[in-house]
Amino acid sequence: MEVARFDEVMGGEIAHFAAILLRSESAASSRIENLTASARAIAEAEIGPSSRKNAAEIVANTRTMTAALALAGNLTESSILAMHRALMIDSDPSNAGRWRTEQVWIGGGNLGPHRALFVPPHHDRVAGAIADLLDFISRPDLSPLVHAALAHAQFETIHPFTDGNGRTGRALVQAMLRHAQLTRNVTVPVSAGLLADTDAYFAALTAYREGDPLTIVSQFANAAFRAVTNGRELVNQLRETHRRWQDVIKARSDSAVWRLADLLLRRPVVNARVVAEELDLDVGNVHRYIRPLLEVGVLTESHVKRNQVWRAPEVLAALDAFAARAGRRARSAAP
């Protein structure tokens, strides 16, 4: 009920907050894998190639989440492979969108699985195990959050890829919530809720593999409450920021300056190309709309690889505060 209520309320302002919540979920899911970057680094990586590996991988995870939601109406083997391909195409193109063809294990070192914390099924069994999982996903008789939690645990147990299983599996959760229409408008940042206690999350996956399905369901329920609380605080901060901007921005009501201000809630770092494409402007006219926002401090100017960019520091600060509230990853071996 809390997830559905959050989605309904945010749906009234979807243009502002759908994209920012999607990126927040992607960043939190990546942090569970110990991939961390500031909101500014992530936003800069979105507008062009980045030398910051973690930021680039978080942007790839945003593509995965986007693909998951786009494919939510028809969850199939091809859908899962497409999610993984979106995630890994830049970092591991030879394995992107392909089931693993080798044995993998979690923990215990690189020499062999002798002391591994967990050894997933042999790769010859992956396709059959995924087909079985998809049959379970297609069931119409389970509560959506319970259904997603159990499917996620089974997906992580199968561990169908050589890398990217956790991020793909959490994208699958979002696809299932959308498929069940528990969420219709925005991405509830469940991964941010799981991030608050990653040791408990990993322990719940282990318990599932030992025959206890309740613990992972409980973890997802608790994560959903934390996600809604944190998401509301993020949105409230962004609303307050936008209200402050309305007090200081001096522009005609029909000016593209106001559309640019709205865009910054979704894209807190922009360059001339992004502004022109997003607002359907001539790139040569972009500076006339950026200048009024620079003058009142809504934007600040910087350079990325000698390219001129502008950033909205208040929006970036709100995103970093969201990440800080979500908590930092505990030092564990991620299943």
C-alpha cells in the first residue's frame, strides 16, 4: 500500500521526478556492488564519455533499469538478456546479453570453488533454471512484492551471468513491480532500502538457498518502507529547491528559462547540446536561457574534458543526501 501510494502521488509530477528516482535506484543498486560515485560524477557521465569507471557503470545500470521498465509488459528470456546487455555492453561486450558458459562461485578466491560461500548451478543448467523461473514469474496469484522478492532470490541463486547478476536481478524486481501495476509512474528505490543493511540482504539470500523463503520477503518489505521514506524526503527537497528558484528567477512566464529550470530537476548537469535537444532549441540560442540561471546561482559553470557544462548544485546536493541516508555498503561478499 505504501509503495502504491508513493507511486500515485509522484505520478502527479512524473515529468519532474520519474527520471531522478530511476537514477537514484540505479545508483543505489550499483552501490550494493560497491560501485560508488557522486551525483555530479554520475550526471557528468550521462552527457558524455567519462574516465570515471564507477560513474560510467552506474550510468549503464540506469540503462538497465530503463530497459527493464520498457520490457515489463512481457517478461521473457529475451527480456532478461536485453536488460543484461544494456548493463554490460560497454564493460564486457563479449558476455553482454548471454548466459554464462562457465562455472562461477562466490567467495573463496580465484583458484577454485573449494572454499566458496556459494556455488551456483552448472552453466549447462542455467537455461532450464531460467525457464522454470519465468514460469514462476508468470504466476498471477502472489502479492507483487512477495512475488518479486522470491523471484529475485531465485535469480541470484541461478546466477545466470558471469557478471552483473545483482544489478540485473534488482532491475528485474522493478520490471515485476511495473508488470503487476503496483508501480505505474515512477521507480520506487527499493535498492536504496536494501543498501541500508547489505549484510542482512546477503544473509537473506543465503537463508533462501537453505530453504527459508520468509527472510528475503521480510527484507524486501522493510526495504520498501525505507525506500518510500527516503524517496519522499528526496522529492520534498527537490520541490523546495524548485520553489526557491521561482522566487529568484527573473524571466517571462513563457520563456524557455522556466523549461530549463524544470529540466534541471531531471538532468542536473547539462551542456549546450543536451539543453538544445531536450528543449527543442537551436544550440546557438542556448546561452541566452542559461545566463539568467547563472546570474541567480541556480546554475554554476564548469568544464569536463575542456567541454563547457553547467550544473545545478542544489539538485546534486539533494541526490548526494539521498545516497547518504540510504547508507554505505557493509563489507561483505555479494552473492
